[in-house]
Amino acid sequence: MATQTAQKPDQSVKQKKGSPAASTQLYMDIAEIKDNIAILKNGGVRAVLQTTSVNFNLKSEEEQNSIIYAYQSFLNSLDFPIQIVVRSRKLDIEEYVDTVRKAAEEHESELLKTQTNEYAEYIEKLIEYADIMEKTFFVVVPYDPYRTQNTNMFSKFMERISAQDSVDAIKRRHKEFEELAKHLGERVNTVKAGLESCNLKVAQLTTQQLIELYYNVYNPSTSQTEKIEDIAKVDVEAL
């Protein structure tokens, strides 16, 4: 007589086997993004700040010294690590070109309409052939729960090769999130104040901006043709 064995419920959050999206998502360190914070699978949280740049060579010697001292003071004030990221990518002017073409349609004069469309085509070809790059500057501010700070190298290695994200780990992250977010916010304020003292403008990336940033980083080719229009309508788990 054939016997049936009861199957244990799946204790991990994962997508269907064979799904290309699943293989990527499983090996990403980021578990979810909410409240302008990236939450890692190990329970750590990260905030990303975008900053402006300074053309140091155009400053006078007095201004250069002032910036150096301000930056030195900022670094000395930190009692936690930060990550500075410079991202270079091909300049994306699609939105600007669309605006120009819409303006062309509103012209009553056929001459102005033709000239505006020719200008839009010229800009597109200029970017394509000149390969103009755009640089953006980010500062990643971390905060990790105490248990991850005291994890040995072997345990960290095992966490990385264990691709599945367990239900228990998710519940633990949600329980810790509020407290971690509070401590992370204090670090963010410290970093912002230090960078602003160097005459930089600083803004923390929102949830939507974080999702767009990581989407563009992990999908450099696809992101050129498939844009994220409305984060509220995107099924993040399916990415």
C-alpha cells in the first residue's frame, strides 16, 4: 500500500525554481527597501546620501585650505565607517529630449517646429557619438545590529553561501527595524552636517530613488529602455 508523507511547510521566502529573477534576488545582500532605508538580509540597515561636487582646482588657496580642514574635521568626527561611491554612467537626456519635442509640437510656426526637432536630434547624436559621462556622488551610511558586529568570518561566509532568506530572519529584521532606523538616523545627521560644512549639498535618497538606483546598477542594459515609472505600482518581489 502506497503511503504518503506529509510535506513540511517551506520555511524560506523564495521564488519559483528556475526563475531568472529568483537566482539574482537570492544572492543580493538587500532584503527590502522601505522608509528611505535599505535593509540587508543579515539585519543591517543602510542609508544612501547623494552629494554635490566641488571643483577644487578653481578655488583660491584660502578656499582650498578651508575645504581641506573642514573635510579633515568631518572625518575625525566619525566613529563609524562610511562608504564613498562615485558612479559614472552615460548621460541620460531622454527626459530632456522628450521635453524639447513636446515644445516643438506646441509651436505654431512650422519653421520653429522644424528647428526645435532638429535641435533635439542634434543633442541625441551628440550624446551618442561623444559618449559624454555623468558622475554622481554617494555616501553610504551603515548601521548593523550588535549580533552582526560580533559575527566571525566563518559565519559571515556561511550566510553568503546560504542563499535562502528564512521566515525567522524576516521577522527578526522587522522587530529590530525601528530601533536600528533610529540609530541610523543619528549617523545620517552627523554625516550630513559634516559634508555641509565642506560646502556640499546633501540629500538622503528616498525609497523610490533607492529602488531606481539599485535597479539601474543591477540592470544597466535593461534600465536604458525599461524605466520605473511609479514605484507604488511595481511588484518589487518580482524583480
